[in-house]
Amino acid sequence: MCDCNLSFSSTSSIDAGSYKFLELPPELATLIESSINSLSTTSSSQHDGNYTGLKIKGVHGEDAVLCTTDKTYSMRSVVLSNSVLVVTQPPTSTCSGSPSATAGGVRDESTVDPSDTVVIRDTLNEIIELAPTVPKLYKLNGLLRGREYNDSSVDEDVVSTREKVDGHCEKDRFSYQDALSQIQASDGELENGLKDRRILIVNGYLRPITPYFLTHILELTLNLMVSLSLTLSRAPVHEIASTLADEDEIPLSVTHQIMAWFGEVNLSEDRWAADVKLIVREIGLGLLREHGLGSGIEKDAFLEKWKTVVSDKFEDLVEMELLSGNVLLSASTMSAYGDDATTTLQYFPASQLPTDPPARFAELFLTRTRWRTDDITPFLSDIAVNTKDRDRLLLKYARAVNDKDGIWYTARAQYT
């Protein structure tokens, strides 16, 4: 056993509470180790001091999270059965020969060997566990309510820009920087969240585009590409954006962002590789939204309308699977004109369901008493980190029942 001189640091009262233990998942440990190794080959002047890219985010009254560049981890405090001492080498003055108290409390006036001396800086009684978690992007819905961007917003943007120049305060606006600091999500997840929720950045502020206006712009874009016989994989960004600006008064910055949502934009090469299937999906969702929540439309009639809107050039891309997580298909019913069975669609978006798992399952089982696996899983993807986490939620809140038609999920609790 190694013997050493143990003493309390002269700053122990100041250091108390300054240290925390983190239990790192393997992927975080690897990230930190690789970042430390990179220090030997990279000049520190090229960094801001955060080599790992780790950030702790949270606002008052809410749980904090730890974020990497692309993942979010929950932080949970767990009490330890035994206290742990944080010890370090002694200060420089002690190492050079200043008196130090030994473990027995006897003060040694002789020169202290720094290799045999440690000082106690703090005592820890808990450890912080980290676990992957779903980013809290749902907060954007409430923060941006009432700030939607539509066809009448261009004039508002002009007024907003003038107010900014004049020094007017815009307390009612929510900027991208505000989102980076207030939303418990990694920077990568936030960027993807803005894209998935169709949120524009206009004059530095976040503005969710209205579904009707987005569908209108996408219809114009498809028609323009067809009329100009543009190549889908190399469509000219400037020509499309300029035409929409001149003929439909859609700002260039808005068109550029929408094009980036539905494909890959390379401004230096003036090239847009359009994801037409994603555009067709969004147009289908727009048509479905027109019927509102709770109302239905006959499936065949809806598909015909959808194909007509996207034109015969893209009608082969129309399929019900594109609307997964946003639609419910009713059981077949008898037609009023005979014995033919019909199926109706109902707009039912997962984005408008509760984000808390118990409330989400309660809403699902109030809507339907039993679900097939393929039907329910699309409505769980946004509250589960991965498929393993999704299966855990199903096991906890639902009961699997196997009958002649296959596996069905029913509620574990009774909802009335």
C-alpha cells in the first residue's frame, strides 16, 4: 500500500460543491478520450476550450440535459452509499516546502515531497447518471404560437427590418440564438427539428410556415419544374427562386430554405437535388389537413385528388405509406350505392399528440381500443430515442394480444 501525507486544502470551503461525478455512457467516454488525444496534435489556440463539444442546457424550473453535437442525455442524480473524496496535488507553495498537516494531524515543518502529498478538495455523496433522451423540441410549438409565416408576412418582414434599424425592441420575437440556449436539444437535433417542423429563419427570427402556404409554394415549384423541363437532380436554384420571387412575390431566402428542406442545395454550383417523394408527401399532408381533425374522406377520392395536384408526371409516387404517423384508416364500411366496401381517411398527426408517454398512450387508446404493431409504432417515434426504447414503452403501457388476425396492442390501464 502506498503511504501519503493527507491534508485539507486551504480552499476546501470554497471548493465544496464545485465537483460533480458523471457516469459516462460508452459513446461519451470514447468522445472525451478522443478529444483529449487530439490535444497533443492540435494547437489550443484553435479552440474555444470546449474540445468535446459538450454543453449543459436547461432553463429555470426544468431538468437540465447534457448535449453533444447531435445527441441529448438526461441528467439524474443518484445518492452514493459511500462518500468519495476528491483529492489533488498540493498547491505550489506547499510543494516547495510550506508546512502541511498529515493524516494524523501532525504538522510537518520539513520540506514535503509532492509525490507523497495529496490535499482534499471536496466530498461527494452523489453521482449524475446520463441516459439518451428525446430532445424537448415540442417546446417550439408553444414558443412560436402566433408567429406563423404566410403569404401576407412579406410586408410584416419589411416593417420588422425597419424597426430593427431604428433600434426598436422586439421582445415578442424568438430568435435562433434563443432556441440554441433555451431548447434542451443538441445543435444538430435542433437544426433537424426546425426542418421537420417547417420553421423558417426570417430576419434572424423563427417563423413556422403555415401548412397552406407551404403546400402552395411546393405546388408552384413542381409545376415550374415540369413547365421548364428541369432535371430533378440538378435543378437550377437561382432560376427557380427568382421566378417564384418575380411571379409570386415569395422572398428568395424563404424559397432557399424550403428547397433545403426538400432536397440538397448547393448555392456555389447553383444546383438543387430535389427530393420529389418528400415534396409529394408534404402536398398529400396539406390536402389531408384541409379536412381537419376528426373528419374523414374516402380513400379512393383522396388519392385521385392527390395525384391530380402533383400532376401525371409524379402521380406514381403517391402512396399511403407516405402519410404514416399522420393518418388513420377506418374499418371498411358498406357503400350507400351497393355492396362495395369503402375506406375513409382521418387526419391524425402524431405532432399534435401529448409528448408525455402515459398521456400519449391514453390518447391513442381512447382513439382506438386496439392497434396493430405497424399502425401504432409511427405514433411513438417522436417520444422514443430508438426502437429499443419504443419497445420498452409498448411493454410498459400496452398489452400484446395474439389472435387469428395477428398481434394487437391494447391498453394496460382502462381509459374512459
